[in-house]
Amino acid sequence: MKKIKLHKGKKHSICSCEMSKSLPFCDNTHRTYNEKNQTNYKSVKIIAQDTVIIDINSSTWK
């Protein structure tokens, strides 16, 4: 599990493809993968209403 800080009013892109080198944040690695594999991965966009720290986890993160 990772703790991340989301800043009030800022758009945060969270990785959904598990390929990002900066997990849990998206680095747009999915774009090349999508083109090569005809997939449609996208990041999850979050805009926090307040600055908060959240716990985030994925069973596939190393």
C-alpha cells in the first residue's frame, strides 16, 4: 500500500494499466502500448476538493 498526497484543485492522473514507471501515478506509458496492442488503457483522473493523503494499492504492484 502506498500513501500519496493529493493537492487541492490539482488534477492527478492515477495509472490503471500497471505499466507506469512512476506508480501509482500515470506516466502515459499506456499510449504506446495501446497503439501496438489495440487496447484502450487510460489513467484515472482525480481532482481533490481538499489537500488529502490517501492510501492506494494494487495487487499487481511490485
